[in-house]
Amino acid sequence: MENKPVQENAARNSDLKKAGKSFASMLKRLFVREKDYMSILEEEALQTPGKTIMKNFFRQTLGVVGLVVFILVLCFSFIGSRLNPIDLTYVETSLRNIRPSQNFLNYPKELVREGVKQVSSGISFSLGLSEKGKVYVWGAEPSYIMENYSTPVLKIPQEVRDNEIVQVAAGDRFALALDAQGRLYGWGVNNFKQAEVPDALQMRLSRKKVAEILGGEQYAAVLFEDGEIFVWGCTMPNQLNKAVPEGIQGRIKKAVAAPMNVILLLDDGTVATIGIPSNTVATVPEELTDGSVNVVEIAASYRAVMALDDKGKLYAWGNMDHGVLDIPDYDGKVVAMDAGKNNFTMLLDTGKVVYWGADHFGQLKMPAGLEKQKVTQIYTDYFQNYAITEDGAIRAWGNKGFVFGTDEQGRDILTRIIHGGRISLTVGAIAVVIEVIIALIVGLSAGFFGGWLDNALMRLTDIFMSIPFLPIAITLSSIVVGKVSEMNRIYMIMVILGVLGWMGLARLVRAQILVEREKDFVLAARALGVKQKNIIVRHILPNVFNLVIVNITLGYAGSLLSEAGLSFLGFGVAPPTPSWGNMLTTAQSTAVIEYYWWRWVIPGLFVFIAALSINLVGDALREAMDPRASEK
């Protein structure tokens, strides 16, 4: 009898445990999804066909990889084109065929430690001269196919390393250095012998002191302390080979290089030019030539010149492109001036930098915090800018380089790849939509109705299949060249690809319909009086849609390759509108294949990746939609 309360307590505790377990199990079923250990047949019984297909698809590793890669390609092209707009009219031939690089502004730290004496930049590289007389070079090697006429500009000659250098100058694709003994050295592109010292100049160097050395576009110049200037290199197109007028030679205090002219500051404070007299920079304002104004500083961009007189007034003339003649407001006195290709820079006595002009490569995006620092020196050339602060640090801005390099017109290949992908992917997608619409109409009608309609539609399919695709596409494309706008030409390419590519899918749909229309559910629908169009659209089409989806992916890859092939042959999307295909057009040149690999490898790689990824997706979908795949 004494054990009865104990037994009752044990029973009560057991009931409480059961109730707790039941409550916990209910919560787990409500909020925690347990892993189902069901057979394939049980899964299919409890899941919709769509979920089953998705599960089967995500079991295919290659298919998932292909899907992820293709999504990344889509984001790269469509989102990237929004973030990185393109100007189809802008070209920069001086930057043609630049190798992939992002280190144009990556100056060596040794230059800062030794103290910066001078910086001079070419199109893709910069020279730095330290206070110890050492030369440093950084950036990317300018590409040039005439290897017999050039040496690497990034490889400083040993004699330059062994001597104390007092002055450096960078041309477009070559470099010059002057040592303390008055010896001049040159290296880099030398197709017009601009990087070697002529015998006539050598004689002058042995008996005269050099005031300044200049590097221009394929030409070089030396200004001596006695006011004489000597120019060599490519001097015939710009007429710099002509003798300097007697009233100018021997009176030059400073010279700056422009592509077609050299602008000269004379000893009486006037400005003169040599080179092509009809050029805009040669039209010097009258007050700067008649002696009424005393000019103390000059700077020249590509097609414009700026001068500063002894009263602090600025004068600008030449071409007004990019607003280079629109001098901004500033507070202070100008103590130094310099110019890039399409920009001007001024240093004020307050230590502030004023900069204006083009902004194609971030030239107007000065480093954060530079306005709060005092700048003591400025160096601007082509597309690179350097400011030396009072603590000896270098602040750089401008063209950092090109991730994928540049093409024959100096256009950024990365930007063109982004926008070219948007065009190529869109053309392929619209073409596939047209293919599928035609194929479904023909295939469904032929398979379901049969009889004379089937016979007529299949003969029509045979006719289209016998049409040679490339000749017809090339002929139609060439007929409309110059007669329609570029967008209409792109639309026409979409239609051509769609109209000439539907036949294979139409035959597959017809064959599948011939099987489906004899099944019991179609007979039942007919017996219930369902309209024929509803039987086709609501009962038969869903059963062949799996086949259509697989063929859409495979057909998309085919359309992508077809567009690339047409554009490669010059009959697709026409430049300057980019597409991956027309970017490959230049690969027909042996020089491009041999020297400029990035111009054809990179767009070709994107075509390959996009086509391969969508093919992997299509193959995985085929496996996922195949009922026999679930039995593996």
C-alpha cells in the first residue's frame, strides 16, 4: 500500500513527459522543416512536376555552374552598361593598342623617398627624376608592331642608370634623358629616329648647354641656353623640318610641344610658333606678338595654348573642344601652368590646384583631400596628372589604365565588351523568341490537324531548310548597308536569325504532337466538347513545353554564335556599335593575332563562355525533364 503514491507520481510524470514531447513535436512540425526521406515515387506524388524538375536540375553540378556563369554574364552586360555608359563617337587614336594594365599611376616609392625633381608622362607611362639624379619609369608598355624600330620604354638603358641625370622628357611612346655632362639618351619607339641623337645635334651638345628637352608626338626637341632650338624625328607632316626663322632662332626662352607645332616664348615676352602655320594654335592673339604684353609662362594642350603675363592675366586660344578655353574662376595668383592632351592645370600661390578640360579618363577627379593640402609642384601630360605636396608626397589622378586594353581606335575594350554583350545577348534572345513562335505555330498545327495541312507545312519547312543560311543573311545584310539606321539593321538581323532558324524545332514539336494527340486525355477532352484551340494550348502544349524549353536554351547559344559569325564577317552589327562578333573582325589581321592578342582573345572568350554556359544549362534541363533521369 505504501508504494501506491509512488506509482501514481511516476504515472503522472510519464503523462507530463508524453504531453511535452507531443507539444514539442507539434512545434517542430509547424516551424522546423524535417528532411524527408522518401523514395523517388513518393516525392513525385507529393511534388508538382515543376518542383521535381527544379530538384533534378540542381542535382546537375555542371548545369548549376552554367546557370551561375550565364547570370553573371547577363549582369556584367546589362547592369554594367548602366553603370559604365559608352560614347560611340569618341576615339583616342594616341591610345591605340595599349596592353591590358591598371598601373599607369603606380609610381615607385623610391622616387618619393629620394625626393621628386621632375615627372613627365607619355601615353601610357611616366618618367620620374629624383633629387639624386636617378630615373624611374612606370606604367604600361606602348604597343608597337615595328619591333625593329623600338626598344622597351619601361626598360631604362644601363648608361642612364650609371650616370647622374638632370632632366627627363617623355614623348608619346619614347623617352629622353639628359645627364650632368650634357649627354642625351633616348629609348622606346624609334620609327622616325626620334629616340636617337642625330649627328648634327651631337655636335651642338658637345659645345652648348641645354636649357630644356622636349618630347612630342613622334618628334623631339632640344632648347639650348643661347636660345637655339633643334627639332628631329617626324618633322615633315608638321613642317617642323623647316628652318626656324632668323627673328626667332636664338631668342627662345621656353618651348612647349603640340602635335603639329612648337609654341615658343621669346626673350622679349612675346609668343611665336613653328610648324603648320594654318593650325589653330599658330593663330596667336595679336597682343601677345606685338610686345604690348609681357608673357612669362606658356602651356600647350593638343590643340589649345594658354599664356600668363607678368600681371597675372591669362590668355587662351586654339580649339575650344572639351571647354579647354573656358578658364574657371580662381582665387590667388598663378605660379605654374601645365597641360595634358585635352586639359589645363594651374598651381596657385595658395597651394591649390585648378584643373579643367576633358574627363574621359577621370582627369577631373582629383584625389580626395588634395584641396586641403598645399601643393608645391604640378606635372600634367597626356592623361596623367601628378601633384607634389609640401611634405614631398605624390598625389596622382587621371588615366589608371585599361583592364582589357584598347583597340585600334584607342577605345576601351572593357567598355565595348560590356555594351557589345548587351547587343549580342539581346539579338540572340529576340531571334530565339521569333524561332520558337514560328516553330510552335507550324509544329502544333502540322502535328495536331495532320492531313493536307501537315503535308503543306512540312514541305514549307523543307523549303526553308534548303535555304543556305550564311549566303542569304549576308546578302540581305549587305543590301541594306547605308539605307537603314543602325538600330533597324540590328532588328533586321534578329528577324533574319529567327526566320531562318525555326525548322528543326518545328519538326521536333510536330513529332511530339503526333504522339500526344493519340493519348487518352486528348480523346477525353474531345469527348467533352473542348474546343480544338483549347485542346492544343491547354492540354497538349504543356506536355511538349519541356522539349521547347530545352531547345530554347540550345537555340539561344546557336543564335549567339550566328550573330557573332555574321558580325565577324562584317555583315552583322556594324561599328561603331559594339558586339562581340564585330570586335573579333580585326582578328583577320595577322598583325593583330601576333602582337595584339587582347583584341581577339578577350571578346572570343566572352562568346565562348556565354555559349558554353547556356549549353550546360540546356543539357542539365534535358536531364532534369527526362523521367528516366530520376531512375539513375
